[in-house]
Amino acid sequence: MLTSTFLLSSLLPLVLSSPISPRQDDYTPPVYFGVIAARSASPIHLQAVNASGQAFWIGKDTATYCPLTNHANCPRGTDTVFAVGGGGASLQTVVPGGQQIYVAPNGALKYTIAHSSSYPPGSALMTFNATLGGSDGSLGHFTFEGLGATGFVACPATADGPYQVFADVEGLSDKDVPGGRKDECLGFSALTAPYSGDPVWQYS
């Protein structure tokens, strides 16, 4: 999960980065960041969004893997780090081919398995956007605008969590969410916390 140092430093209003400017050839370098949920007076408020089991969760630790025999040679990253550029989104990894983020037809925010670009038919891989905070102390946001989505929601797997993250797509219903009760999902703002640390090998 995101370390307390990372979370606190990212939320300090004066310790925020500006988005990277595009190059003259119109290539936009990716923006790297962690995501923190904002939903006042709720169990998910200011909690990290973490990658685990090809899905995103609040209340689960980040799940990573490195195949190198000598783990001293593995990347030292431990956090879930997003990368957004050109309308698409991925995770910050060093595994060949990377790991792409997408929204499944049922609204689940997902990522591809390492060494595979496979995703369900009807998934959305574009219309992601991210901004970082400004010098005035404002926070940035991570958004998705495809499949008729109106924002992100966190849906509890049990009464005490963890919470799986979904885009609130058109038609999201009880059958799509882990607890079987869409009315128990909590809408939240996905705040961005700038990241400049080490990547992971891959997310598992």
C-alpha cells in the first residue's frame, strides 16, 4: 500500500507538482501518480487505491511480483502507481509489455496480466485523464469518461470491506458488484498524489 510518508507528503498543499508540458511533436509524456479516495465521513476517505488480483481495491494491500532469483536486483517500488498519457492508462512497471488499465464492460476498473494484452470484449481503454495539483495547493484528479460513466464508486466485498473500485458506468447493477448491492457502493473523488519513486516489476 502507499506508505504513510507518501500519503502525507502528497496531501500537503504546498508539496504538489504541475503536469508535465507536452513536447512540440504533440507527444504527451505520461503522468505518474498514486490515487487516494476522497469521500468524507466514510471508511474509504483518504485511503489508497491499490492494485491486487487484476482489479483495484481500497482496503487491500498492493500485490506485486518479481521473477528474478536474486531479489536484491528487483525494483524497489511497493506502491500502486498509475501512468496516464494520450487518453490511455497503465501501471508503472518494468515488465516487458507493461500492464494496461481498462474498464471492463461491467464497470470494474481492471488491469491486464503481465505478458498479456488480453481484456474482455467491450472494455474501454481510452478516455482516462489525470491532472496533478497546482501551486495554489489544489489537488489533482484521475477521471474516466467512457461507457457513460459519471465517476468512480467503491463497492464493499463484505460489510467491513475491502472495497472494489468501479467506474459508475451506465447500467451498473447489483449483479456486477462483489457484495451484490449496488446501493452500498460509495461514490468518491479519485485524488492524485504525484509519484517519482521506483517502479515495481509487475503487479499480480
